[in-house]
Amino acid sequence: MIEESEALEKVLTSTPLPVERDIPVSESVGRFLVRDARSKTNLPQVCQSSVDGYAVKVSKCRENLSRLRVIGQSVAGVECDACIEHGEAFRVFTGSELPMGANAVIKQEDVKVLSDRLILIKKKAELNDYVRRVGEVLTKGQRISNKGSCVKSSTLGSLIAGGISEVKVGSFPSIGIITTGDELIHEEQKQIKCHQTYDSNGLMLKAAAVKVGVEKIEIKRTRDDLGEISAEVLKMEQWADIIIVVGGMSVGERDFSKVALKECGVKQIFWRVRIRPGKPIFYGKFGESCQIFGLPGNAVSAFVCFHLFVLPAMRLRSGASADGVKLDQMKAIAGSSFKNSDNRPHYVHGKFREGKFHSIGNQNSNNLLALSQADSLLRLDERSSIQFGDLVTVFRLID
Amino acid sequence: MIEESEALEKVLTSTPLPVERDIPVSESVGRFLVRDARSKTNLPQVCQSSVDGYAVKVSKCRENLSRLRVIGQSVAGVECDACIEHGEAFRVFTGSELPMGANAVIKQEDVKVLSDRLILIKKKAELNDYVRRVGEVLTKGQRISNKGSCVKSSTLGSLIAGGISEVKVGSFPSIGIITTGDELIHEEQKQIKCHQTYDSNGLMLKAAAVKVGVEKIEIKRTRDDLGEISAEVLKMEQWADIIIVVGGMSVGERDFSKVALKECGVKQIFWRVRIRPGKPIFYGKFGESCQIFGLPGNAVSAFVCFHLFVLPAMRLRSGASADGVKLDQMKAIAGSSFKNSDNRPHYVHGKFREGKFHSIGNQNSNNLLALSQADSLLRLDERSSIQFGDLVTVFRLID
């Protein structure tokens, strides 16, 4: 049995480097950049007005002129090759290129239009008023996003504005899920016998993995049968980057998964981690690239182990930085007191409501109903307690 | 100009009811239930063992027997129609059905196997030890998820385990986005002229909307041209549930969008909301069903307005409960002091790191680079301040 931190370290250090690929920037949301993304252009590329008004030339040594001749206009999206002098003004709009010589814009609210060609300035203009300088938003070559960061919708905005049409990202892993158990039946089967159970782990883990990002994902169900499990693992090893085997990870007479993995030639890296739930988790590798996780069959254990160990591996091989592989954290106020008298750290599942973290129902590892309402995990160290009202850090579960 | 809360209220009360549809439960993640989901089965359906061990019959009035005859075994997934009496035991495994008469399980660690047919009990068993009672996890008819709640990966687990193969959910809306501006060019265009800008708003909003959930989504780009904008709006109105027009929402000579919407026959519900950024936001309707949002063209304003007004409408018409349409909240510690001396509430964009909220760069509404690093919004009331170290509520931006 090893410590949780050591287990995670072993997972991360044995995770292969991301396979890089170029994709259109419009398809990059949710992916991790494997190169810094730098702007290819200045934004704006020319001096622009940030309001509707009049471009003017101001100078400290000259008296402010109150009447100006309007000698032309510039609109957004059209080049402006005019030039203005003192005493002249140019009609401009938000985003218009300023004419040469202009160094300030007066808002139209501060101007009285005397005629088509003449305006009266009601408010003194200062140098650079309402001027968007070249490269003010983005400078050519400026880093927009770091290598290892995740592209979000809002990141997309600046990548596109910076003229980036393709980005280099990590490929998402292909994932095979094997759920084991003689009692398991497919969710679409209408008739269930009293000794059977619908297999919920497979689709639950698939849904979470899809949210994290997968290239391909498949679920196979096997009976509690050494040969059947081994055969499925060997088939999946042909295409999967990560194989998740659910159930049969203990040492009972009817626990075949761990033996099956050994017989297939999986190299064990660890088995059993000092946490609750999830102690019987197994991790190993097939050759250099394929990672194998054996998760306990209880739904809560499987889901928690997925978050603690599989998700970081998925993110890392998708190109995330070391920081970015972790679960999302947030602060919360403990909605009740929590006590862990066990000698293993305990992950309590619960929900975050109006700033407070509340645990849900009993924390049995087969309490699916409680898990279904959970959106976060609170980690309780071994032999520790948290008081009602304490400020705590909680981890967000994948929606 | 109206208040933010009034504006949101107007959006929500004018949002059509969700269009209901039945979908396979496996495709329901991210969707909102429009009916309570209730378990169709007991889980477990029969009394089961929760460990590997021996099922026994215990009784208070009898002395505890230390030697028991093993009269059979029961494995998970196979019906058990045996019956045991005092003095007898039945080999069982995790998930095995218990034989009739059995009312406790002794863990195999607490048993010494004397022969194939005889065991020695090392530890006294109590009634119901390691027994999973019928319906302990889910009871037939029990509510698993409320109407209006979002199906998450973890919810999927209990829906499937409860024998639910189809769920009734709200349809996602179809969304049309129109970005306006003579200066805008498509992100894939390699050559950009100095007075042009890549259109980043379209794809940024599309990416965020896709994350929230859409049936169909399209972006059209138009010039600053009344006729062109109107024509596009009228075309989109044929299929879109929500139309988002970006840019041209002010009253300048070159602001055509609002006029175009009026000319198309859009009924204005509000225009201008007392917030920063995003004041010029427009909201209206086309007939009973089609909702039209006019967002300011500055990236930050557009993105903030999308979160404050469009996202709640999208979620509501997808079936979310009134509570569920809001932005996700979390607690944070203010990473610096914030002051809003303006007479409008201010949404500060920033990032949440290690429990602290930090604003990013200047808060200009065209500061795309700052927005690209933001993951959350802090709302500062008008004429208010927040001190470094204060516990604050922040709103999560769509990734």
C-alpha cells in the first residue's frame, strides 16, 4: 500500500508525452497547447478611435482652437490615408483609422456641429484622448497563451484576434473501459432478473472521460472470467492509450481482474493506495505507452479514483502543464463538522451550495444516489477534523 | 436604462417553455430533466453480501456457534434459491444473493476454513453485518433527480442503476450569431489589411454557447449595412430560437444593428442596462418564440453580457429550474482590494488561483488578452469596495 501523493507521482512520471497535432483554432476549445501561442499581428494595427467623434491634432504650445474645419471622414474597415493639421478635424467612428497627424479624438457629445464643414469644440482635448494605440490590445509576437494551458472560449477570442488560425495541441487519449461482473447487464435491456444489476459504472466513467476529452472511447462488459477479461484487455491494448478495468481488483476468489492483467503482461506499478474510498486501485503499464488503471467496482470508489488518478493522466498526455492536471479547486465554508478517525485520508463527496460544502447522505462507497447529487469532494486527512464554518478547499467533480 | 435584475427578469419571463424530447439516458449528460426521474427498480433487488465471506443465520437467543457447516455457495449474477438454518453457512462473495434464512455475513478474514465443508468462526456476527438490504441504494419509485436538474456523469450512474433507459429532457436551442463590422474578416483568411480585424467575437460566443448546449449554431458576418444585417436576421429567424447580433448597438451614425432589428419587426423588450461593461445590450423578441439579443461589439462586454443574459435564457429554455439558470458561484478570497466609484455595478473579470480571486490587467472592455486568462467574474456594486482578504462570491465563466 502506498501513499496517495506517491501514487499520483508514479502515474504522472509514467505518463507518455503528448502526441502533438495541428488543428484549426476554431476546434481547439478544451484542448491543451503544446507550444506558446503568440500573436501574429498588432491589434489594432493602426491608430484607431475608440469612440464616435472627431480626430484632432492637439499640441501643448498652441492655444486650443475652438472652431475646427472638418476635412473628411474615416470609417472602420476602410484605410485612411489623409493627413490633418492644426485647426482641422476628421470625422471618425469607433474603430476608424485616424488620419496622419491626429493625436486625440473628441467625443461627438463634446462637439457642436455648426455646418457640414465646421464644428465647435465644447471640451478641451488632451493628447491621446480616445485613441487606441497600435498594439494596445495585442502586440505582434506577444504571448497570448502558455504552453500547457487549456484553450477556453475566452482564449479563443484572443487567439483569433491575434491572427492565429492553427494551434499545436496534444491529442486526446483513446480510452477503453472494461466493466467486469456476472451480474451486470446493458442499460437498454428492458428485463432485469432479480440477481442482475444494470452496469452504471461504464457509462458514468465514459461520460466523465468524454468531458475531459477523448479521441475515441469504448466500453466492453465481461463476466467474472479470467479468460474473457484477458482477451478484452489484449484487444483494447491494440488501440487504447488508457485502459480502465472496473471491478475485481481485490484478492477474493472471484476477483479476476488483477490476475487477468498480470497474465496479459501488464507491468504493475502500484496496487492499493492509502485512501478511502478507492484503496484497491491498481495501476500498471503495457509497454511504453498504454496505461492501465484497475478501479474498484463500487460506484463511488470508481468515480473518486477516476478523478484522483485517471483524469490527471488524461490531461497530462493531452498536453496540460503539471499545474493543469490537477482537479479544479474552490473555496467553501464547511456546512457541517467533519471527522475522520480512520488512518486513511477520506474523500467526502458532497455538494456546494451558496458558498457552503455539505456532505450527502451516508458515505458508503455504493451510495450511488448520494454520488448523483455530488459536485465536489472534500479531502479529510487521516485522523483529522473540520469544524462547521471553517474555510476549506474542495475539489470540483467533472460535471 | 433599466436595472440588471429587472433586465434578467424580463429575459426569463419572456423565455418560452422547453420543447420536450425523449432521449436515451446515455446521451443525457449536460441536459436538463423536464420530469422527475424515479427509479424503476430496487437496488439491490435481493439481499446481498457486501463482502467475500460466509452468510449465516444469527439469533440473539441462541448461543453463538463457532463451527458451521458450509452447505453451498452463491456468486454474484446467479440466482440463489437455497435456504440455511442455524449451524449452517453459505459461501458468498461481494454482490452475491444471500440464501433464505441468512441474516448476516462473516468476512472471510474472520473465518478459519477447517475443510471444504467446515469453518470456524473467529469473531461473533451481529444481525445484518455486511448485508446489503433490498432497496438500500435505490428504492423502486424513489426520486433520483429532480425536474429541472442537469444530468451529470455521476447522475448518469444512478439513472442507469435505477433501470432508466430513456429520459425526458428539454431540447437545446438553435442559435444564430451575426457579427457586424466592415473591418471584420474570417479567421482563416491569411492576409489581413491594416484596417481589418479578425472577427473573434463570433467564434468565442459560439464556443461558449456550444458548451452550454445547442441543437444547431451558425455564425454569419455582415458589413455595417442596414440591409445586410436585416436580411441576415430575417433568414435566421426561420430556424433560430435565439439570435445574437454583435456590434452596432449604440446610437452612432454607423450603428445599424438596433435600427435593423426594429425594421425587421423585432419587438424591443429592453435596451441599455445599468451595468459595466455591457450597457448598450438590447433584448427583444420575434413573435412568441424567437429571442434576440444585441450585444456590444467589444469582446469583454459581449462575453459578460452573454453570461448575464443569454446563458440564463439558453438554460431555461433547455429545461433548467429557476435556480439552475444562474451562473455557477464559488467562494474566493479577494486577492487585492477593489473599488467601484461608478454609479453602475461593475463586473470585474479575473482569475481564481489557490482560493484567491485576482483581477487581470486593465478592465477595458476591449482587453481581449486579459479576458483570455479570466475564468471568473466578481460583481462590484455601484459605489462599493472590497478589501484585500475579504471572502467574496465569484461567478464562473464558461470554459
